[in-house]
Amino acid sequence: MANLPETPQWQDGIYQIETSDPVLGGPDGISNRQAKQLASRTAYLKQQQEKSDTALDDHIADADPHKQYAPKASPTFTGTPTAPTAVQATNNTQIATTAFVQANVSSLKGGAPADMDTLKKLADGVNSKLTKDQNLSDLTNKSAARGALELGTAATKDVGVAGGNVMAVGAFGLGIGPQGKDDAYSNVAQFYHVNASSANKPPITGNIAAGVISLPCDAAPSTGYVAVSGNGDAYIGSSNAPANGVKWSRAYTTAYKPTADDVGAITRSDAPVGIPQPWPTGTAPSGWLKCNGATFDKAKYPLLAVAYPSGKLPDLRGEFIRGLDDGRRVDVDRQLLSWQPGTLVGGKDDNTDGGDISYLANGSSVNYGSDAVNAANYPGIVARYASTGAQINPATPTYNFFSVTRPRNIAFNYIVRAA
């Protein structure tokens, strides 16, 4: 028995056997027509299926099976492709869209005016005004530019040490480290230092350097100097010629105060604190107090308190100072700073010519020039006091009198050294 021949092709329709069709066998027999058509369809489908399997395997094996599309590596897009827009601060390898680029360009331009909102406009604008290789020589108005920069005329000066130059940093010892000189003499205004071996240095004891400022006075040449040593001693100097060197004088400071001999002052050994001194004016000088019986601040004047522990000065107004008897037995029973009344001199004066110590023919009273008498200082005396005429005991009239006598004198203020 033979098989029907199969042709792998698609049959659009399947023959319908009619009732009038005869029964005929064989490859082309009408009875086998339907089977042959269906077999051809099946062979066709089988052929197509096998082709699809092969194509799928080839597709899978092919590195780029879709040749009609853009390649993954360096693709060339057509049309209007889109992509997500990253935030402005993004900095990675993702695609930058036109929106992302525009946002960053706008941020870069900021508020630049229209004629400066691109790099080319900016470059053209700069090149149209200043050229780098011209070093500002192409400025239209150099004077106005200097004024705008507040440079003044200094911008037109050369740097150097000649007259009219702008002084360079380091010139004359300014703005740099110490510049040493072997000779302190100079007729140029400058800053420098000298050491123990330098000629004409200040008279500093020991191996100590000093900083010096020289200040020319004229073209003689005369120069003034100020020097300060490493230990803080200060000196003033002057010179008038190199051959004469520099004459130095030490300056007084809080660390180097003048002595009494330096300024012609009285030392504490010359006038110890507390010693009274006559003074010809009504106001005591600085450091002195008037002997007026006043109290003083012992904490403020501790040396004065040694002399007057009570904190009270003696009252020497209208008084004479008498030496302490100190065992001589001339003025006994006296203590230091004790007061003693004046000596009384007695007499009789009724302004008659008999028995009086003085007499005036015209009957006028006599002024004996005696001090005022305080009766409390002379208890038990009954008399008229020549200085006041006051009668101590009116019940016993008398022309007898007592007078406090004194030597001729000149009045001074007594003052005492307080510190």
C-alpha cells in the first residue's frame, strides 16, 4: 500500500465530496482529494513550524537580532526621543535632557544682561574693552580708571627709594625682619638694630641689642635717634657729623625713674617725712601738708604716720618751735609736741608820769604790740591785759597789766613732708 504524496503548501479550501462523485482511488483519485489537501496543509504547517524554530534559535544566538532598530552601543536616534529630566544638582551618567541643560545654563547666567548672557558675548565684551596682552594700556581713560579704583597718583610712580618713588616693602627697614648695622650713626630715616659690638651704640650694659629709629633733621647732617634695648631701656640720641659719632642720653621710664639728684629734688634723707619746714605761700606743694592740726589718712601716708602715730598734724599756726629740753633742765616737764603758753611780762600803766613804764605827754594810750591773751591759759592772774584791755576781776580795778611778749618775726606757713 502506498502513501499519498504530500506537497507542503497551503490549500485555501478543502474539497467537498459530492454524492454524485464516483469512488476513485489513487494519488489523484477524487476519493483521496480531501486527504491529500489536508496532508499538504499539515506538511506546510510542519515546514513553517520548523522554520520558526530555526529562526528563533538564530534570533536568540544573534548579538543584534533587530537590525532595523538603533544599536544599544552608541545608538543614533531619530524623531523626537524623550527621557526623564533629572533635578538640577544631579551629577552622574544619566541622560541630560534639554530641559535639564537649559535650567543649568539659566542658573549659570544668573542675572546677566542680554549682551553678556553667553560665553561668546562675554568674551567679545571683554576683548572689546581690555586685551590681556596690552596690560591695561588700551584703557580709554587711564586717569578716570585710576580714580575709580581710588589709586590716586601712586599708580603712576615707580617703586624704589628715590624721591617721588613708591617705597618698596623692606626699604629703610620697613615691613621686613630686623636689619643689623655695624654703626648706629645714620643720616637716612630708617629702622635698624645694633648689637653690643656696633659703633656709636647706646650705652647699654651687657650683650644686649637695641632697635633704633634715625630721624634726619637737616642736611648738615644732623640726625635724631630713638633707641630701645632688648631689656626695655630707652635712649635719645643726636649726631651732627660722622666723625663726632652719636651722643646718647637715657630716657626716664617707669622702670628707670630719675633720682632726686637727677632732678635736683630733696631726698628723704635731706628732708625726712614728717619734718616741718617754713613755706612762703598759702598752699602746700605736692607731697606736703600744712601743719594746721588737721587729721590725715594714715593708710595714704604711712611714713607720715610713723612720725605722727595719732594721725593728727601739729598746729603750728602762730606758734614758734622750741627745742625739747631732753634732760637739760632748762624747760622741764615737757613732752614732744606739747604746747606751752607765752611768757607774761607785767607792769603798771595809768598813763601818768609816776611809776609807769611808758608815758606820753598828750595822755594817749600806749600800744605795746603784745599778743592776744587767753585768760584760760593764765589762771589766777587779776589784771588788765595790755593786748585787749579786758579786766579779769572787775571788783579789783588796777592799772597793773601782764603782756605776752614775742621776738621780731616774719610769718611763714609751716608745712610737713607727707610722702
